[in-house]
Amino acid sequence: MSAQPLSDVTGSNDFGADRIDVALVRRLVAEQFPRWAHLPIRPVEVGGWDNRTFHLGDTMSVRLPSGAGYALQVDKEQRWLPVLGPRLPLEVPTPLAYGRADGGYPYPWSVYRWIDGRTARAERIDDLTRFATDLAAFLRALRAVDTSDAPAAGAHSAWRGGPLSTYDAETRAAIETHRDRLPVDAVTSIWQAALDATFSGPPVWFHGDVAYGNLLVRDGRLAAVIDFGCCGVGDPACDTVLAWTLLHGPSRAAFHDALGLDDITWARGRGWALWKALITLDNPEPAKAAEARHVLGELLVRRPFA
């Protein structure tokens, strides 16, 4: 059965991220959680697009999905973050309340405990190799959590953890669109090798979106992992992508060695990184397009883990 992927470029913004504002959040909180109605509400520094996040006072945050596809993730996070959190070596979001849809906002939403930290830009990390091994330890612990009754990869995870073939047509179309800017044979070879590296299990927990924006640092060290909207149980290859987006040289090699995954899994991970880079080459934000070009260059390195 073919899957209909959620777009990672525009998302399924049926409600519209630009319609989720302080006034809406204030009304929802006041009506559903009046004990917090007196608390100030303000957007977070990096609010996202698939979900919009706001400070609620100094110790909580409110997170609202912008489309029906992302709304699928609310119940999952509410159900599984309390299970995963105590079993992981870094802080993860803690759900405090479950908000319901109403006439003015059509999706469920969440209140979380606020986690202090800044997104994991290279200049904020004291030791990138230690950062890489700390993250690998977190992902190993996540893979070790019992998967009984856990959600298999699917629409709720944007098919992260599922087969790369879900994005085959989109990837090949992107290669064709950008063929004048790409070493087409080399890029196609990476993609085909990823498709050929079939996942044979067993399924394990994956985060699904291990990007620098979902990793928080404090005092120069990795402190928390946030946004489990794409998490689930399946193929962990999607969680290797940071090797090409943030890490390099010794830190990339350390991440590779510490994760304890086989070469076939890394081939699929390379495919996940390639897909995302190709579909964001034309991102209207210059910084995002530049990141995509950088990742493509890193993927073409002959010995990436040397």
C-alpha cells in the first residue's frame, strides 16, 4: 500500500500557522485551564511552523499543531512521553495538560513543562565530539525502550522510521529538477544504495527528527531533546541524519562509532539526509537553502567517518 507523506517543506497547514497567535492561546488557556489564565503568554524565540509554541508563564509552554497531519502527534506525545522520559539520560518534554479542540481552533493541543536551553548551534557547543557521544547515548537508550503497544511508523511520524521508498518519487523528481546543479550520477547512486539497504528489524524506538533545532544545550553541553512529534517504532536510520547536518570530522566519526549501527543502517540514514537536502534546495529562506547545499556536499565525501 502506498503512503501519502506529509510535506516537510510546507506541512499540511489547514488551519495556518499565522493564525495561531497570543490571542488564540490566551483564550484557549482561559477557557480550558482557568487556573493558568493569569499567566503571561508570549511566543518562544524559535516557534516552528508545523507546531507553534508559546511561553505560558515562566515554567510552562503551550504547543499547538498548525494542521491536521501534525494534530495526529498530540495524543502520541501525551501517551508516550511520560513512558519514555524516565528511561532516557537527557531531559525530554513533560506533558502537563491536554487541550481540546473547540469552535475556534480545530485540533487538540498540549501544555508542557518548560525546558531551559538554546538550540544546538555549533557556536554554542563547547565540545562537539562530546556532544555527539552524548546524543548517541541518548539514542541508544531510546532504542532500548520496550516497544510493546508502541506506535509503528506511519502518517503520524511523516513516515520517519518507515521505508525510504515512500519518498522515492519525490527524491527522483528533485534530482531531475536540479540536475544542472548536481553530480547526478553520484547523488542517484547514494539514493539507490539507500533504497537497496532494506531494513530487516527488529523495530525499535526512533525520535524521527534529530535536528539541531530539537536539541537543547546548556552551559555548552547537550541537555535536552524536544519535539517527539515524529517519534515511533521502526527503522532507526532516520536518527542518523545529524551526522551530515551538524557534525563533521572527529565528531561525526565519534557519533558513528557510539551509535552502534551497522553499515546498512547508515546507508539508509544517508538516504534520509539526501532526501531532505534535495527537497529544501529551493527553500525561500536563504539560510535553509544554504544548509541543504552544505549537506549535499557532506554526503558526497568519500570517507565520511574517517
